[in-house]
Amino acid sequence: MKTIPDYFGKLAFDDRAMRAALPANVYSSLKKTIEEGCELDLSVANAVASAMKDWAVAHGATHYTHWFQPMTGITAEKHDSFISPSPDGGVIMEFSGKELIKGEPDASSFPSGGLRATFEARGYTAWDPTSYAFIKGKTLCIPTAFCSYGGEALDKKTPLLRSMQALNQQALRILRLFGNDTVKRVSASVGPEQEYFLIDKDMYLKRKDLIYTGRTLFGAKPPKGQELDDHYFGTIKPRVAAYMEDLNEELWKLGILAKTEHNEVAPAQHELAPIYTTANIATDHNQLTMEIMQKVAERHGLVCLLHEKPFAGVNGSGKHNNWSLGTDTGINLLSPGDTPYENAQFLLFLCAVIKAVDEYQDLLRMSVATAGNDHRLGANEAPPAVVSIFLGDELTDVLKAIENDTPYNAAEKSNMKLGVDAIPKFKKDTTDRNRTSPFAFTGNKFEFRMVGSSNSIACANIMLNSAVADALKDFADALEGKADFDSALHELLKDTIKTHKRIIFNGNGYDDKWIKEAVEVRGLSNLKTTPDAMPACLEKKNMDMLISHGVYTETELRSRYEIMLENYIKTVKIEALTMVDMAKKEILPAVWRNASDLATSVCYKTSVVPDLGCTGEKELIKRLSNTADQIAIKTDELENALVKLKMISDVTLEAGRIKDDIIPKMNALRAFCDEAETITAESYWPFPTYGELLFGVR
């Protein structure tokens, strides 16, 4: 029997596979490209392509694809076989360096936000050698960037790589100030915790809302939900355990570091968390993980729901983005360390993050804005839409001491003078966890908890990397060339803390008093919905920052504003149309049928026994009829509003109308449909209820 180390990564062309398959000089050249960004010679690319093809064919692959991440939020691939004709009428298996480096998919049918006309089809995919190729089914998948004929980024990977480059450049400037000349690269490390629901496939297929939208648009609260907290970390049911075991094996074969699995708070909800890796690889792996999760679920007669709020009234699903900074020498720059030197450096990077989150809180909120996440943020399981940082009491007290030039009273009563006397050693996880905080320090990393479960983590990390790079640039500009570095550093940190301490909040993020204080006293943003958040993309300060670091061009930013709002509009429209369809064709007929059968029964009974009152039945008939009338009225109102929406061509105006008019009408229709479910006999209700869906997997 093979052990996990025997088969881990067997379907990934990772460092072990490359070292075994490539000549030493080719391997060395490729590693230099990966680690230092050096240009790859075509002869090296040809050697890599040949070895990669031989390895893939040996593992059963017949095709290859440039695997990329367009702005649809999912991945894309076009498969080409390795075959080429041979003179004798047969075929040979070939794959060249040119084919490895560049592909040419049709770009016209992918979202471009006006970057491309639909008749202009040419687009290019370019190999990302920093992310390992892998085999999926019988296809070699090569992670790539995707751009238009004019060179504009049409994907999520390209800006992410640019943001990593900007962060590396500015972080190295800071490390040089501390005399560190050995580090060659600084990378953001990310570990995204993936939450999801598992439901029975047969039940899923009976609900149009789940099929079309990924969430339930109707559903009354069941007698039991998550009130007893008995599902969280509870015993994993056999069918789910079998799914998790199968899932782990598939992920491990691909070299994905699936580590932790457990039941989440809501019934039928679970979580998978990986070991951290660099931001671009983590993004690739998370996209692949979501795909594999859904495929494996089908094998087990299940459906994996990745929507942020598939069920009203119980916890939704997030994707906590754990983010840190590490050097190629193995140092975590957000780990406090033991010496004054390390502590001073740590505090500088910590303050850079604080400054970045405060100055670009609107960008971070925008980066997680989707129609699905709007349902989750501010609910009981997710942070509010107000961005704040949780540091814990110990770190907060240290920053207060710096700000006020006062001693830090640790247990040993040591005085702190930055760069001279040792500040306290911070042990990992000395801070409590704050589940209500959007951005929490958890010992040696930050946990950005606002990301939605179906989202690509690329956008959140692009904005986070870029904002921190900008703060580090300001710090480097201020400190480079200073004769008294320690004093200049101390004053810089002191000023930064004073200016940006408003973003630090260690309390309950759900408290209404905090929301009021955050907005009215501290001046923080409260961007509750996607239409509220999206204008941040076009704010001058944000555009200037992202453009100055080469992460986006102005054209690319404007296109993304259009794309994200279009996605919001289309998502809600599909949901609204599905509601109308289900109300007309399923819910109303069921309620009418129940009322009609009851009325027939009452007529029969009273004809047999004239003085029989049938009071309860008559009252129920009245309630059913009145509720059905309201459902019909609210359905018509929603349908008419959708017709009027067609007259609006501007995405900003249309998104605003959806937020202010369509969604309230959807909520009103749902309220009456959910009421109907509670009074309609079970045998009449047309699709599985919340109770059946949430507790149907044994």
C-alpha cells in the first residue's frame, strides 16, 4: 500500500519532477527564472517542454492546455493533443518550447470591460513558470497569464504577479536599511481556508434556485438550525468523511497541501484549509481546489455549494485569507522575533500593514465585493463591511508606548527604546482570536476574513500586496539616507501610529455602537453592498497608487469596474428571474392546490353534516388564499421591475437600481413564499425544504 509521501505531487511537474527530468544546466536555468525572474532562453524552454511532455505522457496525458484565470472568477482551458503527423501515416507526440511559452485562445468571449471589441478575437496566454504544471484527467495543465492583443491583462494572475513584484521591490528596500544584503526576494505567503456546504444531489436537482444560482432563493427556517452549536467540530458523518478522504487524495496527487478539515458551524457546512505557499501558487491551488471539491462531490452523490450564503438564517461561507511576508532565506517578516533588531524590523512591517489597511480600506472592501458576499458580510458568522484591524491587547499596548514615548510595562517591567533596549518577546498566538474582525493579527500573520467562499483570492491579495508595497515605499523614501537611522525610525513609527490608529479595533465588530463610532467618530468607510464599494476602484488616490506600482493601467482598472458591476447585475437578474419562475410554476400552483383540496373537503363534509363548522380548515383556506394573492402580487411587481431595468444602459445606474429596487422586491416576494411554506401541507410543497437539505446527508 502506497503512503501519502509516495503519491504526493505525482500529478504535478514540481521541483522533484523537474530535477529528475531535466539536464542539470537546463534545471539550473529554469530555477533562476523562477527564483530571480531572469528571462528564459528558447533552447531552455524547448528542453523543458520536451521533458514536461514525456513526463505527462508517461502519466497518461494525451493533451495539453494553457490553464488561465479570466475575469469570470473561474478557470479556462483549451485542449490541444500532443500528436503530430509522421511521414509514414502515423503520429508522433510533440510539444515545443514555443507551445509551452505562448498560447492563443479566443479572447473575444471573455469579460473585458470594453478592453476588446467582440470582433477582435486575438488573445495570448503566457506560461507562468513560478507555478507548477499539473495533470488533470488526461490533460497537462500549464498555469498561464492571459492578455489581449494590445497587451492589457484580461485575467487575475497578471495583476497578482505584478503586485508581488511591487511588494518584493519595496520590501527589499526596507531590509537593506536594516543591513540585510543576503535576501534576494520577499514574497507574500497565503493560506486560504475554504468553507463549503455538502447536500444530497437528488435534492439539489429538485431545486431550480440551487441549479441556476447556487443558493436557495426560498426557504423557511427549519425547527432546528445551528442553535445548539452541535455541528461545529463535531463528529464527521460517514458519507462526508468518505468524501473528505477522496478529496484529500485527489488534492495531494496534485501537490496541493490540504491540511485541515472539520465541520463548520452550520449544519452541512465544512472547511478545508491548506498549508501556506506563495500568493500566486496559493491562488492557483485554491481555484483548482474548488473545482476538485465539486467534482469529487458528484462521485459521492453530493453537491458542493460554494456560494457565500446558500441558506438564509444559518452561517454562510467565507474564505479566510491568511497573509504574511516571507524572505527567500526563510524569515517571516511578521514574526516579532527575539532581539531588538528583529523587533524593530517587525514593528516597521507591522506599521506598514496598519498604514496600508487604513489608507486603502475602501480598496480592500472592493476587492471582496460580489452579490453573494453582500448577503454574508455583517451577518453573525462574518465581519461587518467596515474594515478594521485587530491586534490584541499586547501589541496595541506596545504601539501606544511608542506613540506616547512611554515605557512598555511588560511582566519583566523592561523599558522600551526602539533599537536600543529589547521590547517584549511576542510569543506566537498571545492574542485572542476575534471572529468579528475583518483583518486580524494572529501571531505571525494577518487573517483577512472578508473574502467570500466562491471568490478567487487573487483580487484581495492584489490589493493587499499593492497597498503594503505603497506603505513600504513611503517608509523607505523617508528613511533612506538618514544619518541617525534609529531616531528617524522611531519618529516614523510614532507618526504612523498616531495617524492610522483609528483603524485598530479590538472589540466586538457586530456591536452597533462600534459601527456608529467607526463611521461617525473615526471616519471609516461602511460600504455595505457591491454598488457602494465598486466606485473605490476609480478613486483617484487608489488609481494613482495601483498605476504607480505597475499593477494596473488606468484602462485595466476601468475595465474591471465595468466587469465587476456587470457580474453583480447579471447575478441578481438571474436570481430574480429564477424567483419569478419558481413562484409562478411551482409555489403558487402548490398553494392553490392545497387550498382547493381543502375547500373541496370542507364542502363535502358540510354537505354530509350541515352543522359541521370546519372552522380551522376554513381559516387555513383563507390564510392560504391570502398568502397566494400576495405572492402573485409580489411576483408581478418583481417581474415589472425587471422589465423596466432593460431601459437602463449604464452599469452604475443599473447596479444602483438593482440594489435599491430589485433586491427589496425579491425580499418581499421571498417573505410571502416562506410564509406559504409554513402553512402548506408537506405533501404539496414542490421542492425539498431547508430541514431536508441541511440534514439530508448522513
